Amino acid sequence: GPAWYVSLINNVRNHGPGSQQKANPHEADSCFGKVIEGFDTDVQRIRKVPGQGFLNDRGMWVLINKMQIMVPESDGKYVDWAPSQ
């Protein structure tokens, strides 16, 4: 689906190749991204939430109000992503 989440652990066992279905041992959930701004604040807030796994209690959610897809340029600086024309 269109949902995304921040994972703080290695999820290869649960979401890696062959973990979702036996019919296609190569299918896996995509894992991508890197926090380039807000790691020291936002990710640390997520770490402090009690419990494990998915949170059904919306009162415990750490809301991320903005997410921007960025890509690295050859010099290592990140720029806003734009679809190819």
C-alpha cells in the first residue's frame, strides 16, 4: 500500500526476500531512505515511544508533518527529487 514507516531495526527477516509469500521467494518489501535532517530529534522521539511493533494507539504516534524525497548529487549534496521528463 501507500503507507511508509520508520524502522529502527533490521527487518530483513520479516520483510526481506521470501518473507511475504512462498509462491515468489524473491518478492520483498522495499527498504529505502535515509534521514538527512531531523535524525537527532525526530528519530530519537520514535525511539522513546514505549512498546514494540505497530502502534494502534494514535496517542502514541510520532507524527511526521513533512517528508521530502531527495536524491544525492555527484558531489554528495542532496537535492529535491523530480520525476524524469
